[in-house]
Amino acid sequence: MTERVLVTGISGYIGQHIAAELLRSGYEVIGTVRSKTKTESTAAAIAAVAPADRLNFAETDLLSDSGWDDAMSGCTYVMHVASPFILTEPKDENDVITPAVSGTVRVIEAAQRAGVARLVLTSSTFAMVAGRSNGRYGPDSWSDTTANIGAYAKSKTLAERAAWEAVKGGGMELSVINPGGVSGPPLDPELTSSSVSMMSDMISGKMPMLPDIALNVVDVRDVAKLHVKAMTTPLAAGQRFIAATSDPVPYTELAEILKQAGYSRVSTRKAPTVLLKAMGLFSREARGAVPMLGKRTTLDTTTTSEVLDWHATPMKTSFLDMAASLSTQGTDEQRINA
């Protein structure tokens, strides 16, 4: 009998890749969406890379109990991916924190009622290193929510802590994947996400200067494979897995890679940190970047490599695959040689 997996946030950048990986691995997938209007485009994007005959959808909302029990019916596993990813700071942090935390607890409780064997949660390295000084961190590290870390990092930290608390004493297993900054080609080039928008802005020249930000990054296809491995690997139960490069990658390095590949519109000018901090007083977008300015952290990915047998996709490959998927006309070099 084919095992059924529920994937929350299936219409998103990571969710689509996870669903495709599951379908290619022979599972039946139930994807949750807030509105059925998203199902057609999501199904088409996934069907382009995976067999979609075992793909179905359920309409649910992280802020409502309605529909979750029906969606979970017959599921052996759950991938809880849905959670807002933003870099622009919201007017009210609770607009991000509430759906992340209460939504996570709601999904876990529904999974427990349905007798789900294991839930894999998509968290973030932002739940590990935000508010911490520069240094080396591993799976036992937690972000400091009392520091000025921004709504996104706070939401991911509180949501993951809530998840571990919710499964205490129960029979359902929990595994957590903590991705860094996610790169790689989206299955749907029209998809709206912070990761996709950032790359799109860089290659189109809409990012005139680069902030002093360096992220530990990971390919989205690796993230999907790690979720599936965390779902089925016995030793993965009760563990957190960092999915990111050990060393951070500065925006300037990404820009140089793109520039050398022929994306001539990419800027390599550095934005003055003092200017960005000043802009943060007035701009919510700049304010969201301030906690990351000048920060450099290294990550211990030993557990991920050993338990989940992870061999990371080279980040140059990830960056260029992503840029190519978003560039409708190709690079300047490609146009010249066409």
C-alpha cells in the first residue's frame, strides 16, 4: 500500500520541491493550500518534474482548525513546511509570529489525532544563530529571542520550540530541518518568495548596492531530499539537522559568480552599513536586514552529513541554476552567442 504524506505549504518554493521529491519516491501526497485557486499552478509546476497522479489538495488555514482532521486522514507522515518567510520587517511582528507558532501547534495536534508516525518540521538556521555573536554553532544552539533579531527569526525560533514542546510525551516522532538561505531553481518561475525575488532583483539590476550580509546557504533540491530522508531514517527521530554551508557566503561572492557567468546587470557595489542602519529607521525592508549586517557564523553540519548521508550541491551550481531559471532571455553572453 502506498504511504500518504501531508505537505503543508505545498504551493511555496520549498514545498513544491518536497512534494516532487516525495512523488518521485513513490508516495501519495496531500498538499494543503489556503485557497484552491493555487492548486492548478502548483500541480502544473510539480507535474513538470514528477508524476502527479498521486497528488491531491486540501484547503486549510494555519489560523483555523477547519479541515485539518480530514486532510490528515490516512497519512503516515507530515511535512510541515508552511510558514511565512519574509525579510521585510512587518508593522506588527505578531502578523508573522502568530501563524508560525499557533499554526505549528495546530498541525502537530491534528497529526497526533490522526496517528501520524513522524512529522518533519521546516525550521531555519535563523532559529539557531539569530542574536548570537559571530562564532561556530551546531544543532544544540538556539537563537536569542530577547535580542533584536527581527520578526522572521523570532517566529521560526518560537515555532520550533513550540513544536518540540507539543510532541513531548506523545507517540509521534519529530525531526527538524534547519535550512540556511535557500537557493536553486524554483519549479514555478512566477513564484513569489523572498529567495526568488532577491535573485531576480540581482540579475535584473534592481539591486544597485549589496549589503554586508553573508548567509550560510543551501540548494532547494537538497532541502527537499533531506526532508524525505529525515522522514524515513530511524536515527533522525528527535534530531535537528542543519542544511546549509558550513561557511557563510557573502552577497559580494554571489554577485561575482553571477557577473562572471555573464549576468552583466548584477551590481558589485557595496552598500555602506551606516546608511542601511539609518534607512532602517524609516524603511521596513532595510530594518529587516539590519540584524544580519556584518554577521559571520560557521555551522557544524556533521550530524546532517552522517545521519542523513548529505552531499551538498555546490553553491555555484545552485546559484547559476537559479539565475538561469529566472532569466527569460538568458545572460548577456548567452544572447551574444545565440
